[in-house]
Amino acid sequence: MTVDAVERGTNWLTAAGLRPTRQRVSLASLLIGDGQDRHVTAESLYEAASTSGEKVSLATVYNTLRAFCDAGLMQEITVDGSKSYFDTNMSDHPHFFWEDSGTLSDAPADQLEIKRLPKAPKGAEIAKVDVVIRLRKT
């Protein structure tokens, strides 16, 4: 991990009010250290951490991703009601889910048009609309 990646990860955490522990900084550096947005699963981040030599448990990765989401650093996208992906791009945007590879990627937001949503039931409000477009190669 480069010094720049560690510094970027540390700044990302402190700007959100999270204490920059060694494991958080390590995972943050893997997520945003090169300045690029990522879509990860807990398992893929765990594997990346292990490959980089970081000693971290899968449970710690799950807990850290949850803390990052709670702090507003990432958003969770659920596919099939059970598989969660975590996105460092916090802007409102749709996603492509590639069924063949099980990967998630950003879809062009400027090409999505939602003309109308159903009214929320009484006593509720719409908090967020997630758009996941499922794709398979032809």
C-alpha cells in the first residue's frame, strides 16, 4: 500500500468522524486509495486485504463496511435479497448487475428516466430508490 493510499484512506475516515484504526485505514486504503470508486462484497474486500498481507477477519470486514455505510462513506446495494455489494460512489446512480460474473458496475445515470413513482403508503415516505438492471451476456 502506498503512502498516498494510506493518507487518502485516513482522511476519508476522519472527514466522516470515524476513528482511523489500523484495520479501518487498511480497508479504506484498499477501497479508495487510488481515488477510484469501487463495488465490493465483504468477501472480495476480505480477499484483497488478505492478499495485501493485512490480518483481518471476515467478521471485521463486515463490521467495518457497516460502519462505513452508517457514516455515509458507502452505500449498500442488495441484489437478490441476499447478496450485498458496497459502493464508494455516494451519488444517486443506477447499477448494472452482471448475472454471469456476479459483479456490479455503475450504469449511466443520465440515461435513466423515472417519470413517476407510486405514492408511499400513509405514514411512510420514500427514503431512496435503488435501480439495479440485471444483464447477461448474449
